Amino acid sequence: MPRRVPTYRPPAFRRRDEARPSSHERGYGSAAWRRLRLQVIARDEGVCRICGGVVTGRGDVDHIVPKAAGGTDALENLQYVHAACHSRKTVSESR
């Protein structure tokens, strides 16, 4: 049986991914982050703070002010959002 052809990734993508630390190395694998994430989800009651829709399936905890722009992990700087809303917000912030 033939093997699957590997997906092509341009060299620029590979360099960016290799240079970025893992999520655990950035602090998102710790017990403290998991507790904080659950507090945000409970506070926002499963409602996306960007579009107002109910989050069914996967949701993300987003930094309102990105950490790269001086934001913190404080509860008031975090919001629960749809994964798609989070992706759109991240793209718009990177422009």
C-alpha cells in the first residue's frame, strides 16, 4: 500500500514553528493555568465574549490585551471565546 505524501510546508513556516516555544514552555500546561482557565470558563458561563454566541465544542481562553503587548494572566484580562473568533482576533492583531 502506498504511503501518504507528506504535506508541503514552506521553509518560512518551518522556521517560525521551530523558533516558537511549546505551549507548555510558554506556561499553558501548568496546574495554575488550568485552574485559571476553568475560572474564566465558569465566569463567562460558556458564552463567547466576542460574538455573544454559546460556545459548544472547543472554546479558547483569550488574552484581551495580548501578552506580547504587555497583557497579563490576570482574570480581568482573560475572556472565553469560540476557537474561530479567537483565530480571527489573533489574525487582526498581527496586522
